[in-house]
Amino acid sequence: MPNPSEETKLTLLPWHAQPGPQLEAIRKHWVPELFFGGAVGGGKSDFLLGDFAQDVPNYGPAWQGIVFRKSYPQLEELIARSKQIYPAWFGLDAKTAWTTGNTTWTWPNGATLKFRHAEDDDSWMNYQGHSYPWMGYDELPHWSTPIFYREMKTRWRAAGAKIPNKRIRATGNPGGVGHEWIKRYFAIDRYPLGGELVAKDLVGNTRMFIRSRVTDNKILLANDPEYIDRLRSIGSEALVQMYLDGDWNVIAGAYFPEFSIKRHVIPPFEIPKSWMRFRAMDWGSSTPFCVIWYAVSDGDLVDGRQYPRGALVAYREWYGAKPDETNVGLKMTAEEVADGILSRESEQMSMSVLDPSAFKEDSGPSIAERMSKRRVYFQRADNTRKAGWDALRARLKGNEADEPMIYWFTTCPDSVRTIPTLQHDRGRKAGAMEDVDTDSEDHAGDTNRYACMARPWVRKSDLVPQRKYERGIIVTGTTFNDLVEQKRRERLENQY
């Protein structure tokens, strides 16, 4: 029997890639950009550390690497794992090879690997003059846009030596604010099983996605055979599918799980002239702007189908985003946007609402005022966020007959693309989870929120029963706020 007082020491063995996707990804050192992702527990962090280390003996001091996480605390687990792998693999003395203050490994032959964090898109500016033939990103979906990833490519080079296998490696799970741009950039939408080479194009180099599953990590499951059962116990079917299989077509943690292509997206039809029309807009310059045109159903039969009275039908959309970019605007002037709106419409608008930020005057006319000089007029939209999201959710759920109260033509692709991917805000402020993550691509979502607030709707079953008066005296239990709310809801009910 060992003495309980004796310190138990962990025996560390040299690291080897596990057969399967991890080894396949390691061997693809000739692919310039590779994303290794999918299920939790798929050996992604080990892949990053192993991919860099395999070329340490080959290039010596020319082999300079840098690996990023979104925030510094997130680096701790990766650093801890490197301290298990590297000393056993290379016989390093962690006391001399690891620099705590600079979070850097330095090998005896001069190769180095830095661990850094990048909290915003402009963090790439901190690396002016740097050069790295190897770059890594742990949990790339934590970055809401590809800006930092893209701009750091200007530092992706080898200085002083010819290195044929310069490469960028990234890992991550489905979900998160960067889900959509990563899925599109690494062609996961086209090749969900991975392993297909995407040719170099205007937005990136030759690249590949390698899919990982938790069942590929034999070492993890041998050490923790109940791990999969714990994943299955989390309850959410979508999360289980993402965590176990690395399925990028599942959107877990979506703010609007009510959204359905089948229920809410419809083919275009000729809108009756009797339907009231209006437009809503979210302003953007460096980020996308979004203009959507709506018609309000009067309940009449259209093309053999009846849309509920008061339902919104989004029939036209103009999304001002840079092609082949994510969350990057066109930087058009207010006048150019106004001219674009006029060129797209010939019908009469009964109302138009615009993002309140466009009414701010900063040492000159506001965006809204400048557009008005082009005869494009807007009112200030109601920007109450939580109430606005709730209004959109209510319309998605629909009326007592389970009919949606909002629809999108297929000619509104960016609403259809981005609304189901909106995520809950995971900030620490009280009530943050009730809001949408503002780092996500929320411009079409905001526009639809403004539209819903401009045309309030509630289920009749949700209306407060009317309280009675007796000789001008309010019955006990009826408050002034009750009466104000009741009158407001009566007006809504009478609209339809």
C-alpha cells in the first residue's frame, strides 16, 4: 500500500496524434489554412499544440508561432495542457523554457510559441512588424467577425528562412457568434463532413475543414467512460447533437428557436393594393445597413391562401453588406443610401421607421435629415430592445390558430439567414440573457424588431379582461396602470 502522505506524481509520456481526424489534420501540413472542429472533447487543443510542435526540429529559430484565444482567462487551459505535453515530448525544463510573464515557450534551438489573447477586431494592430510562419486560433467561433483573423494574415510570413509549410490552424465547436462566417469561409455549408479542399479565392487561401467527433478521442473516453452520458444529460437535443457529432447545421442557443423556414418563409406573390405598406431600417456604415419593406395583411385571400389580418409580410430587402465578407458594411453615404431606397420602390409608404442612432446630430445634420433632403423620410423607431425582441417572438409564435403573424419572402435572404442564428447575450449584466448578443450579425434582426414595434400586436387571449366602473368609482383592485394598459390593448384589438 502506498503511503497516503506521499505526493502522487503524474507520469507524462511523449505526445502522439490519435488515429482518425486528429492525425489526419496533423498530416495536412501542406494545406495553408485548416479548421479542425466539431464536437467537444474532440482533441482540438492537442491538435493545435501538436501541429506547431511537429516542425520545431525542422526550422529552429525561424519557426515562430503564435496562438490566440478571445480573452486571457481562456488561455489558461491551453497553457496548462502545453505544460503537460511539451516537457515530456521534448525533454524541456519548464522553468527555463517557459516564460510566465511573456507566456511563451522557447526551445533550445530558438523556436518559440507565444500565447496571446485578442478581445476586439483591432487587436491585430498590436503586432505591427511581427512575422509568424505559424498561427493558431483556439475556439475561433468566439470571434464574431473574420476581421482579426483576416488582418493577422499580414503578419503571416517567414522572415529569414524559406519555410514551405507556413500555415494557419484553428479549432472550434459549432455555435457562438462566429458560427456563420466560419461555416461559410471553410465551406462547412457545402462539405459538412469535411476533408474537401477549397480552392484559393479572393477571400482566402487554399483551405480545408476537418470534422472531429467526441468518439474520435479514444484517450478521453478511456479515462472518462461516462463523458458521453453526461453530454446526453444536458437535455437540449440541439446541444447534444452539436456536442457529440459536431453538427454545424444545428443552431443551439438560438435566441429565436421559433423561427422556421417552413412556417415563416414564403414564395413572393403580388401584394394586394389594399394592404398597407411601410418600411423599416437599421443604419450602418462600417457595419451593414438593412432596409426592409413590409405589407400588412387585411385578411383577404391571396393566391389561394389567407394570411391573418394584421400579419406582417416582408416583401423586399436591401442589405448593405460587402460581398464575401461577414458583418462588413459598404460605407455608403446617407445620400447614396437614400437614392438606393428610392430606386427600389415605386409604391407609397404609409410609414417609415429608422434606427434612432441615425437621428443623432454630431456637429452637422443627422443621417435621417440628410436622407430627408433626398425625399426619403423616416420616423424614429422604438428601440426598446427586450420589448422589441418579445414583439418579434410573439409574431413568430403566431395567433391562437397557430398561424404566424410575420412572414418573409424568399427575396429577403439576409433576414432568413441571420435571424435564426442570433444568440443570447452571455454578458454578466443583470438580464443580459434576455437580450440578443450585439456582437452577432443582428442588423436584419434589429430592422424586424423596429417593424414589430411600429405595428404592435398581441394575441386576443393575452388581453387583460376589462374591469368595470361603478358610478365613476374604480372597482377595488383596479389600478391606474391597469386602466392605461387596458385602453392601449383595446385600441390594438380594434385595429384588427
